[in-house]
Amino acid sequence: MALDQSFVGRTYPPTAAYEVGREKIREFAEAIGDANPAFTDTEAAKALGHSDVIAPPTFVFAITFKAAGAVIEDPQLGLDYSRVVHGDQKFTYTRPVRAGDRLSVTSTIEAIKSLAGNDILDIRGEVHDASGEHVVTAWTKLVSRAPEGA
């Protein structure tokens, strides 16, 4: 059954703040194989004009995808997550994520489309720091595959 188009524009409450730690940034940078010293060395980051180490650009996926869980788990939307695959991801930054940031995410359903029996769900996550400053916008595209034989 197709997802309800009336959910387009629905915004979910902001998440609790996530505190970005130096160790989490370092672990993430190591996991993706990025040796940029701005991700692990405070002095290297400061030499580039940052106040502390910064996170790789895709670091925020972990918190924006978790925030998208409010959309995914909304029983009124009726998304069958067992049929979902990740379709796309993109980010637009106002500034880099820094160690010490306390970030919250507000998720909004930006689009719902049906294509060949599949539902395509676009979720926009607006990430702000504790002072309310915009840090990054993340877009997540999820594809809910049509049941076999549909």
C-alpha cells in the first residue's frame, strides 16, 4: 500500500542533544579510513582555523538517521521497515561539526513518491547546536520495496 501523501511536510520534534566527542570523531575517521589530522589532532585542527577537532562530513549520518527513526517508526505513516533500503544521502553544511558540539536534529518528511510499486521517502534533517545555530542539513532517501508479486 502506498504511503500517505498527506505526510509530506510533517515535522517531528527535535531530538535530545547529542554531544560530539573527540573519541567518537577519531573512531569514525579511523573506521572510514580518513587520516586527515583535523579529525584527530586538536593542534592540526586549530592550525586550519577550527576551535577543536572537526568531524568527517558523513559523521552526522549517525545522528540524522537515528532522528529519522521518529519518521520510520510513526505508526500512522505505515512504513514497513523490513522492506526498506537506503537510497541516497546528501549534506549541506553551514559549518563543520566540532568536538564539544551538542547537536539536535529536527526531521521533516520532504517528499513521498511511488515508482513501480516502490515508495520513495525523502527525509530532511536540520541539525542545530545548543545555541540554535544551524550546522548542517542532511537529506536521507529511503526506498520501501514493493512486495514480491505486487
